[in-house]
Amino acid sequence: MGFSSKAVIPFSEPPWLLGLPSPYYNESHHAFQPRCREFIQKHLLDNALEWDREEFIPEHVFESFAKANMLLPSFGAPLPVEWLRKLDIHDILGVRVEDWDYIHTAIYCDEMARSGLAGPGASLTTGMSFGVPPIYKFGSREVQEKFLPELLTGKKRTCIAITEPGAGSDVANIQTTAVKTKDGKHYIVNGSKKWITNGIWSDYSTMAVRTGGPGPSGLSMLVVPLKGYPGVNMRRLKVGGQITGGTTFIDLEDVKVPVENLIGQEGMGMKYVMQNFNHERLTISIGGTRQARVALSTAFEYVMKREAFSKTLIEQPVVRHRLAKAGAELESLQAWVDSFVYQMTKLTKTEADLELGGLTALVKAKAGMVFDECARCSILLFGGNGYTKSGMGELAERIYREVPGMRIPGGSEDVMLDLAIRQLVKNYQNKTKALERPKGSSKL
């Protein structure tokens, strides 16, 4: 790919899409990206802002993505190749499912966020991204046979339900209970789940429940039926941004769930949840980087046209200074995210969880900070237009409302910062201990 001859608004595209050299992207990635962009533009982004105003994405959009296998990229990499072949799914827009890597996933996440809004994309992908992987990775063959065929093909929808009114980032404090019946055939689930993206539309939920005593060892994961199921009541929550994502409050009262719906083993839920978080946090970082790019480039375009004090805003040093500070943060983040994603293609799942677990939390936190900086820069440069919910500054205003939705869900920012350092210290101490000479040994 050569340099772009087209005049492109500064900061509007990552360097590799401008034709600048990159060691990460191969021919398959370069071929997939324009096909991915064309599909998402036509089926989602052309109407994303309008649908965001209406606070609802039409059902036919989900169906179009499912039919084209374009929900599957959000699953992550590697894809569940064995299952996809069984379902006669062999490629995604020309990329063979066995050749799919995390860079393909990153391209998809980047393109899905190119409206600058997280809600439209999240309305389609959250279930596949975070609800389906635990079933595939940790579920028994029977659980997989029961749920994966309809979920992977988009015939049924699911969500991930962890957060509760009294337990968000503090996963170990989850209170929703799942108690076995005397005959051992069912769990009776009671409790509440809050801020559950896609919940209102979901047939099932991959849910964290308490099957044992207090603390992390008492947690398990269970596939709980939702839509229209006895004892389940759901209502949409109106949140500040990402309104089209279908944020939901779920109330569970004596919900009868077959024991066969248990994912993996009882008491292992904390492990399953935490491993799932790594994928969630990285994809949030990728999408947030693109949202920051949309915010900053939209402001850049505006200040080159808008006049004040007999000159365009871009001629004002203070405006250039503000753009420069935000732009430096953005491109630094992009470089980190790109290298991070590349590392995911070279490490095994075990290696990535060990070496990148804490850093995934850190890159998610940093992406939220950079998004905040770029969104604030945008809204300030738009001035009064950026404070207005219509007109030329509407997108900047909407993007600014999206910032908390990146800094809080998937692990609140302050928790992520602390988690990152604790994990890095733990890894260092474990490696240092492994190098210590055993007591009584004469070996050098």
C-alpha cells in the first residue's frame, strides 16, 4: 500500500491507512479493511447518528450482520473454527476463519466505531464479544451443543451479565444466588443485574452467580434464559451515552434454570469472568481510540473553516496548541494499541493472560483518558455549537457524552490503574522467586 494521494483531515485515520509503513499489517489485513469498511458503512454507519437520536437500532441491522457473518469478528481471535465449520461458515468477507487473527479483530472494532459513537456498534456485538466466548472456552460439549449453533449464527441473542446494583468492578462481591433444587435438576436464581448491555433484546445471558459461600471461590457462570422467561423482568436504563446499546436492569425472582446450563465447574466463575475481561478491555481500547480520532478530526475540520476575529480558528496559536496536545496523546495511544494487538497474534492464550493481563487494564484506562482529552478538545473548539444537541456540533456533543461509558464499564478507571500495577508487581515477584537459588544448594 502506497502513500494516500487523497487530502485527508489530520488525525482522521491511523497512520497505516494513510499508507505509512507498518510492520503489523499484512496483505490479508490490507485486503480485509476496505471490504469491512464498505459493509459497515452501508449497513450501520450511514444511519448511525439518526438511529442514535432515535435511541434504537432496527432489528434488520442485526439480521444483516448475522447473515454476512459480520457478528463473528467481535468474538475475538482465534475464532471457534471447529464450530464454524460445522455450521458451514468458512470465511468472513473473504478471510478464511482459520486465518483470522487479532489484527483482523482490531480492524473490525476500529471500523465499527468510525461513527464516533459506541452505542450503534455495541447494540450488535456485545453478546458475541463477551457472552458467547465463555460458553465456547469453558462450557462442556453438551452446553456448547445446546447454545452455540443459534448464537454463532445470530438466530438467538445473548449478553454478559456480571454487574449488579451493589457490585460492579468488585466482581467477588456478587450477590445473585443460584441454589440447586432438592432433586439436583435445576438452579433457582434470585437477584438483580444492572447496566447490562443488550440485555433487553437477549434470549440468554451468560451470568455470574453465587453457587457457594462468600468471595471469589463461591462464584460460577450459568446460561440463564431471559426474554419472556418465567421470573425474569427486564427494563431499559437511560444512560448518558451509548443509549442504543440497550442498557438493561434485570430482576430475577425464582428463575428455574436447568443444571445443564452450568458453564464449566462450580466455583470457577471468577476465573472465567476475569479471562473474559481481557478481551473486553482490549476491544474497548481499540474502539475508544477510533472514537477519540473522530472527535479530534471533526474539530480539526471545523476550525479550518470557522472564522473568528477576522481569521479562521486554525490561525489562532491557542487552537493549534490544543490540537497538538490532544493529537500527540492520540497517536501515542494508537502506537501502543497497535503493538498490543500485534503481541496478541504472537502469544498463546496462557502467555497473553499472564504477560498482558495487567497491561490490558492499563491500556483500557489510558484509552479512556485520551478519549476524554480528545472529546474535550473537540467540544471546546466547537464552542457553543459543541454544547448544542443539533446542528454542526451535534456529533461533538454526542461523543463527549460517550466518554464516561468508556472510563467506567469494563472495569472502572481507578480500579484498572490499581489492577495493572498489582499484576505487574505480582509477575515480577513470581519471576524473581523463580530465579532464587534453593536453600542448601551449592549451585551457582
